[in-house]
Amino acid sequence: MFPYKDDNPTKTIPYVTILIIAINMFVFILQIMADEDSKNIVYAYGAIPHNIVSLQSSQPIHPVFTIFTAMFMHGGVFHIAGNMLYLWIFGNNIEDRLGHLRYSFFYLFSGIVAAFAHALTNIHSNIPMIGASGAVSGILGAYILLFPLARVHTIIFLGFFVQIVKIPALIVIGFWAIIQVVNGLISQVTQGGVAWFAHVGGFVAGLFTIKMWLWRRN
């Protein structure tokens, strides 16, 4: 399934969501321009699990700060395109409900929880984690709780046939969440390159805390 928009109108312009997308795109362009130095930059500013857990590293900034810098870096076109698409589809509604400032902190909070979820399940790893996936996963967790019946326009590939259908967010995001958990469990054996448990951690953070972020919000 490949979602590309939802039927869930908003009352406000999602300034923060637009800004986050713009920053991610800007940083990605800088990464591309760095060319051969791109790998060194990833290791310098990516969130390395072992460094986060031990709070010690030879990186130019403290491991805790790499949690934030890593949120705005990506490993390729498809990586950033997928994250920004999901953020645009579902983030505007969460921003609409929380308000711009509270939404900003919620996004960062989800990313922080995601980074620690990945670090604690890969404590000996020296491979840097980058990407907005964890923070975006928090947005998905919040969305599935607040708007479970919102219709999401989804492209479904059936062999050589392509079908566009409107599916409730509960199914679209729920299916996505199941894939993250299954792949996360598999990765513990195969040591794959995707931070699946960062996705799971961010999703759980958004799902179980969004009501607290809505506290006293009219």
C-alpha cells in the first residue's frame, strides 16, 4: 500500500510541518553537495547507539545532540521522499490539533524516544542512525488514535494492476505498524540496516502520549 493523501481537512496552515520539510530538504541538498565527505558527515552527526548509551564518543558534538542532528539527515532520495510524504499527509492534522508550538515539541519528543528505542535495542552498534522516520512514526501513532476513520487515498499494486482506493487510517497505519514490528524482530537476528525499532518507539510514543499533549487544548 502506498498512501499519498487523506480526506481530513485542517483549519490552519501547517507552518511547522512545512518548515520541517524545508529543513530536511535543505540538509539533504548539503549532504549531496558534500559528495565524498557525506559518509564522514553521517558518522559525525548521526545518532550512534553505542555513543548514546555510553554518552562517550569522538564525534564533534555530544552524543545527545546527535539525536537532533540525525533527525534532519537522510540516506537517499527514497528515504527522504518517503518520510516527507508521510509527514505531509499526516502531520498537518496533528499540527492542527496541537497548535504550532506544541506540535514542534511533540515532533522532537517522538524523535528522541525513537532514537533511544533504537539505541537500547542495538547498544553495541557503531553504525549511525539518520532520518526523520522516528519522529514521523510518532505522528502516525498520534494520527491513528485521533483520526482512525479518516479516509486515506492509497495506491495498491496487484501484480500488473494498480488500484486507487480510500482506506481508513486505522488500516493503512495499522498495517504499516505491524510491518515495523515484524521487521524489527527479524533485524535482531539478521542485523539489518534499517532502524526498525526507532519506528516502533516513535509510533508507541505518539500513540500513548498524544492525549497528554492535547491536555487543555481547546
